[in-house]
Amino acid sequence: MNNVERLDVHPRIIAALKKVRLTSQASILRMSAADLERTTKLSLFDVSILLRAVSHSLPCPTVKTALSLYNSAGKASKGQRLSLGCHILDDCLRGGILRQGITEIAGESSSGKTQICLQLCLTVQLPEEKGGFGGGAVYISTEDVFPSKRLHQLMQSFVKNHTITSTAKISPSDHIFIEHAADVDDLRNIITHRLPVLLKRGIIKLVIIDSIAALFRVEYSFGETSKRAKVLRSFGAQLHKLSHQHEIPVVCVNQVSDVIQPETDRGFCGNRKDVVPALGLAWSSMVTTRMMLSRTEQVIQPHNDASTTKGTSSVIKRCLRIVYAPHLPSSTCFFYVNEAGVCGYQKNSEK
């Protein structure tokens, strides 16, 4: 910031600023009008003149049209999105998972949440031109034992289709760091102490927590909602801080809760059961992008393309729904899970 002596104001105002050692425009902007009036002993009129002079002396950013912003965002999307490893799913997400912020993957049991997370652990190791970030992943497990056998199965198919590094002897599993959190204190210790040390080395480009709801549902009773909300907000703030400092995506798996809603259809009154992500509004306010996964009752035959294995039997059709995101409209696409991984089934369809 420029020195206050260069401001276009009366010398009397400059002298008052120097007397209380407000010698830079940055120090002036940090204070409110009332604080400036009290500190400098200037009148409210003089303070308004001072603030106007400071605002006029600041550099004015160039005006950009909405079209130029849209075009620049499209050019910058490469390297700013993490691919899911499937072009259909990537098209639905307009490139993949955002590089900064918290992406939540919520859904019922067996909807495919962990499968997507395991696939992200592999795609993050790809170079940026192929949709990855060229780094490893930290997988924090809070529920079951880490599914190492399934990861190994995915890795075999992944290595056949992608080249991660020039040194072929290095296995992709060597770049996946696994942590287990038994309770909320363990998770706090990992997020606030151990994880920042690992991120400073620059080898980690993705953090996954599977799942964020498991520990909080066990340790906090119904009467401790406000206490739980406070801890959730502190966790979310720390994860956002790490994400923006190191430019890495944070993916959090979330469970769901049943909600019974009254439904009236043509004179018939009844109840309809819906599912919503767990942990309530306190956690929802910390989430940047929310995706909901679900299983359908439909059995389908996988596409015969490079992303699937030959002779694959019928699979369950699943649904990925974008609930909200800062860069995406609400949309839906379908996918299935087989030995090769998570594969999109058709083009995303608006609902």
C-alpha cells in the first residue's frame, strides 16, 4: 500500500494520522470509521474524507464482461478439476471434482461412495493433462477397515489403461497414505497436526475422509447438537484452510438420515420417506459441492468400451445427483460399478 503522505487530503488529517502512527493505507483500511474517529480524534466528516481518498487511491481492477469470465474459466478448467476416471461422469461435473473446497459424497449404504473415493485415489496420480494432479492421496477411514483388496483390483485395471510415472516399478498404492480415526479426538489430531506436516512435503494432492458422519453420530447424543455443531464447524474450517493453502480437494463421505414427509396425492393422504445427508445444517454450510448417490432397482448390461472388462455380467444401475455446487446446475447422471471401477452409463440427464 502507498504511504498516507500521498493521499489527497488536508495536511491536518495527515498530521493526525502520523501522530497515532497510522502511516499506511493498509492500517487505515483495517479500522472502521468509528475506530478511526476515536483513535485520530478527527471529526466524522474528516474520517469520511479520509476513507474516500484512500478508496480513490487504490488500483481499480479492469472491467471484465461475463463472456470473458466464462471463456477464461473454460480455459482454466484443466488442472483445476480432478477427473473421476470416466468421461461421462466428468462431463456431468464439467471436468471433475473442484481443486479447492470440500466435496461431499452422500448416499445410502452400497450406493458407491467408497468406490468413487478409491478411484479418485488413483486418478489424482495422473498428470494434469490427463485429469489428475500428479500426486498422492491421504485416505482417512473412520468406519470399516480400509478396502485394500478392492483397491488392488481397481489398480490392476487402472495401470493397464494409464501411465502414471516413467518408473514403472512404482505402484500407485505406494502413493496412497491410509489413516484410521477411532474417535473424534483421533480425527482432530490427524486433521490439525499430522495432515499439515504431510501436506507441506508437496506429495499429497487429495484428502478423503470416509466417513465424516460415523464418529459424530456415535459420540454426540441428541441433546448435544450445539456442541457437535461447534466441533463440525471447526473441522470444516480447518479442512477449508488446508484445501486453499495447498490447492488440494477434500472429499468427505457422508451418511444419510431418513425423513418422513406427508404426501397428498389426488385425495389420498400418506407419508413419503426421503433421505437427506446427515449432520444437519452445521455441516451443510461447510460443504462446497454436494453429490448424492443412490441405487436403482434396474439391472443393466455395461457398455462395451475401454473402461470395462470383457465379458462383464449385468450390474446395478446407480444414480449420481448434484444437489448444489458453485459452478454446476442441479443435474443427474447414471453409473455402474464393476471390476474395472466406476463407469458412467449414459449422458447426464436433467431432472
